Amino acid sequence: MVRTREPEVKRRQLIEAALAEFAARGLAGARIDRIASRAGCSAGLVYTYFGSKDDLFDAVFDAIVGQALTETPITPEDLPDYAGRLFDATEAYPDVARIATWYRLERVDTGRSIPAITEAGKAKAEAIRAAQRDGLVSDRFDAEQLLALVLTLATMWSTLSIETAELSGTDRDHRRATVVDAVRRLVEPG
């Protein structure tokens, strides 16, 4: 790791190091000293930038949400394509799926939420609602339910056990096509 005194560069290095640590060990198992070492700084600097391990976890999630919104923006008029691109992103960034799993395991019922996730979800649901009003997307489900279904279908293979995933016996392209087709059938007006 290249040492730097530039605050934004150091902050980004800490977030990247924390992403790897949290993906491997979760929030409870992650250690600030390992994150700091990986980022080439002192543990004290982590606390200077982020305040606590929980705040650093939130900052990592904020970065993930920001990257997802930039790289995989929702296309409510073509949710099957959006689901396919989410599938691609899940395959390309397996650490993100791992952190999302740790989040679900460790943050349930804590009363602590990550505003970036809430805001992104609301914006996506509103975009779907507009597409429903325009007749582009089925209104069999409300926008929030439809968003949850699309997200779940797009990421389903990353959440299955190895044994269950192997039962499908399909290669990556077939799994992606299954996701796209399932979402197409789900959202078709009619």
C-alpha cells in the first residue's frame, strides 16, 4: 500500500481495506488494526476519519451504494435489463454480496440503518411507480414489493448454498438469462 497524506486518498484506502475486512469477517469479526495495516496507516487514523467501527461499516456501505447507483442505475422502463446488470455486478463484486449478507446478519434489530440504502430504495421504488403509472411495468405488485422481487431475483445465486447452486447445473450465462426472463415475466403489463 502506498502511503499518502492526502485525506481523500487515505479515506478511500481505508474504505477499500475495510471492504475486504468486513467481507471476510463481518462487522463483529473485523478488526480495526487489520484494516489500518492493510491501508498503511495507524488504527488511530481510522478513528479520526470514521469515529467507530460501526461508522466505518456505514461508510463502506455508502461507498457501495454510490458505486452501484453510478455503475448500475435503475432502468424502470426495462427492469429485466436492470436485473441482468445487477446479476453481472454481483458476479463481478462478490465482496459486496458478502457484506450485504453480514449486514443482514449483524444489523437486524439494532435500530441502526444506513441512510444511503434507504434513500436509494425510495428513489428506485418511485421510479418503478412512475413506470407503473405509464403502463410500462405491471402493477400486480406495489413498487416496493416489485423492487424487492427484482433485487432478490438478480442476486439469488449469490445467496444460495454451494450445494443448492450446484443443483441448478447451469453456467453463468444460463443463470443470467434465467434472471432476466424471470423478471421479464414478473413485470410484463397485462
